[in-house]
Amino acid sequence: MEKGLPKTAVFALDIGTRSIIGMLGVPEEDKMKVIAIARAEHSKRAMVDGQIEDIGEVARVAVRVREELEEQSGCRLEQVYVAAAGRALITQAASFTLELPGMDVITEETVSRLEAGAVQEAQKAFGETEEDREKQFFLVGYTVSQYYLDAYPISSILAHKGRKIKADIVATFLPGEVVESLYSAMRIAGLEVAGLTLEPIAAINVTIPEKLRLLNLAMVDIGAGTSDIAVCRDGKVVGYTMATLAGDEITESIMKAYLVDFDTAEAIKQQLGKTEDVIFQDILGYEQRYSPGQVLAMLEESITRLGQEIGKRILEVNAGPPSAVFLAGGGSRLPGLMEQITVALGMDKNRASAAGHYFSIHACSDIVNIGDPEYTTPLGILVSAGLNLINDSFSVVLNGKTAKLFSNGTLHISDVLMMSGYTYNDFIGRSGKSIRITLNGIPRNFHGTPGEPAVLKMNGADARISDLVHAGDHITFVPAGRGEDACAAVSDIIGTQEKEKGMLRLLVNGKPAEGNVFLSNGDVVETRDDREEGQLTFTLNAKTITLPAKADGMPYYLMDFLQYSGLDLDHITAPVILRVNGSPASFQREIRENDMIAIYEEKN
């Protein structure tokens, strides 16, 4: 900020689907005072589902808003606080099971490992395609819907004893490209991003004060394209999601029913809460007149569908109905929507209310009605930044760089690491893969080397992933290293001296092999002692038969035993039955010593 505004002044931008709203505020005692506000519409579709499609268009509109605020304030604005759209969030349910080595008491460290494993499973679930696996996703937050102790559902596993624990979670992620495109648009607009948060986090910061967050509450910010949802309980925000239906669903229904363009339909929608008749001209040039009640009757199905979708999403992310719901955004003023949401949640209609009641706790203004739900997000960004509620003000340094944190409230080291892209496998050192083979019918194991444990320090001291993180903490983390896979050759299990003297003949999976052949998991290794004149014993049609080993070292096949079967091959009168060790076989079946062979004509 240049001369004329205090250094503590905040410039906030709310980048919406159809418009950008800018607010300029300054601290006044323990509140943020809004001293300027500006709004500009996108001239074309620049945003789709929270993702910036046209970076240049968003930058141009941001410049218009910035210039209007500069004119109102008489100061140049260079730094801006923004929020990533909640409608770009990806929500995924997942489970993870952890088997414990003994009956030790379950610690916070164990719970953190369990939850980290569940988060990794959630990311795997939506990263099934190669394209998704190459993308970067930021963990926004997660909530545990259910713990299990030895398969028994339980609300908390901490301090219990058991052999197997499990957690069901709902995790929320933000694609990295959403963040990067936001930074690019601001850079083109000549603005430096001073702080970043999520729209639902900003909205909930002004909608639901911290003193109320011990209660299980939901906040729904109903915009044009989608409806952002955040839920809180136990003193912190625990989940985020979005509904793909919002205000445009209602606008489009009006367009189709009354044959009007988008702008006219929007104007009709804005008049639904009034008593005067709605008068407009359709695309054919005819003037139409309807009472608000008639329009609402036509919209009943669309409003019901929107309410059901929002209710469904709340139930998913909260694992049940919350204690109360606050509705924010321009769409919250739609008559009848609040009632439909409470019906979908199975709640009393008095458990839902429009946001705005608590805005005055953190904000004030002489130029704008700050209680208007439409200003929820821009006011939330302004208040979050100015009163140090925004995530970037909660500065944590991870491996020498400021970590991008998208969650407010209590954070553990595991949260910081997962929000920075680390996974469960990075926490736990895993041994290399083992090789299990069979030598002359006896199992043998070759173990991989042990994994390197992770190195974790906070402020220079050894730390655990369950430790709490505070503003200004410095975390050093070296991921756990996986051990080397086991590697073994035939010579590692057979005496090479006997092999070199020709005293042993080696077979790997029934085929001749040399001592330098490397083994794979599941291989079957056999030895033959050539000092016993290479005699091999088999059972053919219930009789013992002894044959010399083949001179070329090749194995016997089932067809080799036809000549010993007793069949008159020139006068076969019935189908020939071929079996090895009781199972049907073909002539190409490889025969091993001591195999039980049956070759006979089928009897009528």
C-alpha cells in the first residue's frame, strides 16, 4: 500500500463464476472496517467449476476492480488476498486398517499413522488414471467418520488396547492447477498474492465464530455455479465439499419456462422475495406478468432438487445431519430453499438460518450492508487476512520453505506433511521385498534389507507426527527409505563345489539350471545326485517305474510314458484318459520324479 492507507490495510478479491468482487478494509479496534467495494462482471465465460479457464480474462476483470478501488481510496494497490474456489475440491471416502504387533496401549502416534494411511487410500481412489497420478493435489482436510477396534465400532481408539484398528474417513483435496492458475491471473493483473485460503474457510470465518465451533454446524455458500459447504465441530473445521447445483439451476429453469434470456431470468429471480408482480418481455417480444407466487410454484421442482442435493452433500461430509445450518451467498435468498434443505437433512426448519448474524463481530462499514449474505466470501477473505485468521498468517516452515496450509484450527505435524504432498509410506520405513522359494520341498526365505526410518525434527528437536504445530515452527522431514529387495541365485543355496564336480544336477521349476541363475519369488528348486547313475522313479498306473535321466538333461513329458502304459496303440477302442497326480493332463505335461501317472482307456 502507498501513502494514505496504513500498512495493515487489506485488499481482498473474491473471484466468482460470473463476477469479481473486491473489498478494501482497515483494522479498527478488533474489527475490519470496509472502506471501499467494487464489482465487475466477466464479459465471457472465464471460470468453469472453480477452475480459471481464461486466465487473461480473469486478470482483465481483476484490473478493473483494482482500478476502481484505487480511485475510491486514492492509493495504489499492489498486494491482494484471494481464495481458491471450494467448487474445485475433490472429496473422497476411504478406509485403512492397521494391525498392531501386540496388546500395547494405542497412542496418539499410532492414531496419526492410522489416519495418514486412510488419507493415502483416499488419494489412491481418485488417482486411478495416469493423468491424475501425475497431478499435484493439496490435502485440505479430513474427518474421521468411524473408528474400529478389533472390528468393533468405537468413537475413540486412543488409550485402548487391541490387535487391529481401522478408520473410515472423508478427505478433501484441491488440485494444484487451481492454485497455480490463480497465482498466474493475479501476476498478470500486476498483483502479488499476499495470502491464500479456501473460499469455504473464508466464508465460515465470518459466518460461524470460533466460540460456536464446538457445535456441529454446517455452512453453505450458494453461488452461481455450485454451492460450497464447510462443517465444523469440536472447535475446528473438519470437512469441505460442494454441490454441483446452485443459483444457475434456478435461472435456467426460468429461462426454459418463460422463454427469456439469461439476464432477464436473473432479474426475475431477484424479484421472487418481493410482493409486486414480475413483469418482463420474452424473446418473442411479448410482455408477460406473473405474481411471485406463480413463479415459485413453477420453480418448486427445481428448488426441491437443489435442496436435496445440498442436503445430500452435507450428510456425506458430516456423516449425518449437523445441529444447525447457515446459508450464505446470493442463492441463500431464494424463497423455499432453506425449508427444502432442512427436509433433506431431516431437521426442524428452525435449525437453519441465513448467514449474516455474526458478521458484525469481525467487521463494520459505513458504505455497505455487511450483513448481506452475498458478501460472505469477500468479507470472509478480508476478515481472515486482516485479523490473522487466514492460513498463510499461520506460517510454518517445512524443509526451509513456507508450507501451504489450507486448514485452520488445530494442526499436527502429520497434517502439515500430508498437506505438503507426503504420504503414509513416507512416514514408515519398509523393508525390501522378500523372496520365498522351495528347495527339495522345504521352504526357504531370503529377506530384503530393513528400511531407513524417517527423520523428523521440529525446531531442532526430535519430534513425532502426532505433535501439535504452532505458528513459526520449523519442521525438518526426511522421508523414510525403503530397503533393498532380496536377491538370491541358485549358488546361494546349493554348494558350488558339488555342482562344479558334476556331482549335482540342478532344476529350477523343472528345468536344468546353472548356479548363476537368479531366483524369483515362488521358484521351486530341486537337486539330482548324478552319483546315483541318474535313476528317476515314477508311479505309472499304480506301479513303480524307474527310468534313467535323459542324457541332454531335459525332463520327461507325459507322452514319453505311452510306451510303458501297456496300451495297444494300434487298436485303441475308447478315449484315452491322461492324469498326473489325480488331475487331467495333456501329453505335453512335464513330469517330475515321484509323480503319479495314469494312462488308460476309458471303460464303458
